[in-house]
Amino acid sequence: QVQLVESGGGLVQAGDSLTLSCVVSGNIFRIRDMGWYRQAPGKQRELVAEISSTSITNYVNSVKGRFTISRDDVRNTVNLQMNNLKPEDTAVYYCKITIMRTFHEHWGQGTQVTVSS
């Protein structure tokens, strides 16, 4: 069974920084893609950032230059460094992985990020 556990969320002020971490455990062959998504109240879940097994990254335009995604394949972790946070970044942030070959997806339970103005 694969488990994803996120941490690092919280309440911060605009302009502050946070680092989200996601630890993956369980019977995993290899992880293909790792990513962070977010869902604000009343909105659809959206991709924030993703990183491939070859470390190619992709970001939603609204976070480019402020957020950085990274992965550690030894520790099976993916981090999201978030700088210069804005109130519109307020959301529940979810970690997602895609397994190599099978393309099975696994999600974490989410961590709340609240940015006050």
C-alpha cells in the first residue's frame, strides 16, 4: 500500500515563505512524476508544479518565479518551496505521484496553506 504524507502547511502573512514536504512510503517500484496540486474553496483542483523522473519541471504561470519543486528519489520525497506567498495562494495543497510503467496515481490527504493580507 502506498502512502503519501504531506507536511509544512500553515497560516502565514503575504510575502512570507513556506516549504511543503511529501513523504512517500510503501511498496513502490519507481516513481515517474511527482507533483503538487491545490484546491481553493469553490474552485477546481489545479496543478501547481510537477517534476518528472528526469527532473524536468513545470509550473502554473501564477507561481513561476516564486515556487520551486524538488524531489529526492532516495528518500522518496518531493518538496515545494513557496516564496513571496500571496493571499490567492490560499488553498489545500495535495501531493500526487505517478508510478512508472503502471501510471497508477496516488494522492496525499492534503495540507492547508492560508496566506493573510
